Amino acid sequence: MTAKRRYLMCRPTHFAVTYRINPWMDPTAPYDNALAVRQWENLRRVFLDLGHTVDLIDPLPGLPDMVFAANGGTVIDGRALGVQFRDAERADEAPAYAAWFQDNGFEVELPKHTNEGEGDILLAGDLLLAGTGFRTSHASHAETQEFLRRPVITLQLVDPAYYHLDTALCVLDETNVAYLPSAFSPGSQAVLRQLFPNAVIATPEDAAVLGLNAVSDGRNVVLPEQAGNLTEALRQAGYHPIGVDVSELRKAGGGPKCCTLELRP
């Protein structure tokens, strides 16, 4: 039986694409806030239908990327490591998420180095896979290990399109992942092959629709429905893929995982 998960999400009430801090964003292109809200509501409904719990943090005006709750922190064993964003446009999200963790009984630590939460820090079994190269600083990995008390494996990201680890790698269960090899340095590719010899390898086409920005509960994998090859590969590997359309949120560089922060007691 699949363990039930607890997630934190933020309704995209104020979603917009008004600045450019990653290659996916184009402030000159049209976006549809109402469609983004509908797609997000459907994603939330999928989690609830699977039996998971979804907590909500209030969206704040002027913070269009606050919908991407995965960047709000890393929460393991009741301990919440806060975030420090690279870009000034998102800076005010950090105290909002830290206050939510505090108000909901988590032990909170504020980072001294740039750290963008589960965007770059993913729990895989007893290991923390930690991305660096574009957003989260390498220096933050040491304080992540110290506070969260899990071994950290540093992974070097090399493709600007996959600026967060969760755009290039999805943790499927405690022993396996899916990932795009070309998003990582040669040394990090070698580490991933050693750690996860049975990994599901994504195609560039599936990564390009943020197919790896997926949420897995160990069996069910919620991913963008446009990632057809990855969907089939996951099915063949014994998982149950569930496709969702969050294409409007992809205009800001986000997918299902970006919208979802796991709260681990």
C-alpha cells in the first residue's frame, strides 16, 4: 500500500510572467491567469483523489512565482530548512514560507547561503540529492546536511534550461529516479549511474516539456501529460503515471513538482 503524503501548495491567484529569471520565461508572451488557476486546481484534486493531504499557504500579491511551493523550503523529520533566493524578484517568498513552517509546528532554520528548497534538494531514500550550478550554491549543501542530518550528494547542473534539480531529475521511490543525463556534468552522470543503475532515462523531448518535474508517491507519478515517452517508460518500469496539464505554469518554468512541497513529519 502506498504511503500517504502531505503536501504544501499555493494557489496561483497572482500568477503572471512579468519578469525573466529563467530561460522558460518570456514577459512579452501572453499568459492566462484563470487557466493557470484551473490547471493548478486539477493538480491539487489529483493529489486529494490519491488520498494525500494538501495544506495551503496564502498567496501574496506581487509574488507571481509563489505558486512554486517546492522552492519554499525542504522539510524532513519535522525540520524545515528555509530558503534564500538568488533573484530579488522572489526574495519575499522566503519569509512567508518560513513563517508558515513556524506556525505549523516545524523546527525552522534559515540558510546562510543561496538555497532554493526542493527545487534543488530532493530526498531519495536516506540520501539528499543536491543540485548546484545555477541557483542553489554549493556552499549551502554543507548547511543542508548539518541541519537535515542526511548525507548530501552534490550534483552539478550544466544546462541552463534545467536550472533546478527538479527539472532534470525526479525521485520515483526510495531506490530509484528518472533523469536527463545531459543536464548533468560528466562526473555527476557517473555518480547517478552508480547510485541508480536501474534509473528511468528521460528523452530530451520529454525534459523539454518539464516531464521530469513530476511528483511520485512511490507508485503513482504525477507528470505533465505532454511527456509521452516518459509516461510509457515509467509504466514499463512498474509505476503508475498520471498525466496532468500544467502548460500555463510552464510559461514560468514550473511543472507539477514545482507546485508541490512535501511536508515530512
